[in-house]
Amino acid sequence: MEIKKAAMAGTLESSDAQVTVEPGTEGIELSIESSVINQYGKQIRNVILETLDRLEVTSGKVKVVDKGALDCTLKARVECAVYRSNDVTENLPWGGVIR
């Protein structure tokens, strides 16, 4: 799946994350801001990149502003932003197909 247009999912509330995706040309450009980057930065990065890989996203700009979100929340926000960038609004494979 490619990132066709800019899209966002999530909020800046505590225990959430705001994910913004935009089209890109060379691979994944990932930017992470997090209040817990020193403790969980590697895990946050891995969850985001694994989710993008499972969605078969190979290029794009991804910005994540994390406010202490759990892995499942990060995954859901990334999925939602990518789907929104493709105008996918029906028959979403939430959770079951994408692990």
C-alpha cells in the first residue's frame, strides 16, 4: 500500500499518539517525538516500522508525537493514518489481518 496523500490519526492526549503520514520518494522517513523516548524509543520505532511493513508501505514521511501510548495504540494510529491516506473507509481489516 502506498501513502497517497497526507493524513493524520490520534490525539496529543496523555497515553495516546498522533501519527501523520505524507507521500515520500525514498524509503520511510520516520520522525519520533516522545515523552518516553529514552526509555522506550527502540520499541516505539520497532512497532511503527513493523506496522508499516505489514501494510506494505515502502516509502513515505511518518511523524509520530507520542504521549506514552501503548504498542497497540501506536499500531492502531499508524494503520488508521495509512488507511486515511488511501481513502479506505469500508471493510477495514482491523486487528485480524494485520498483526
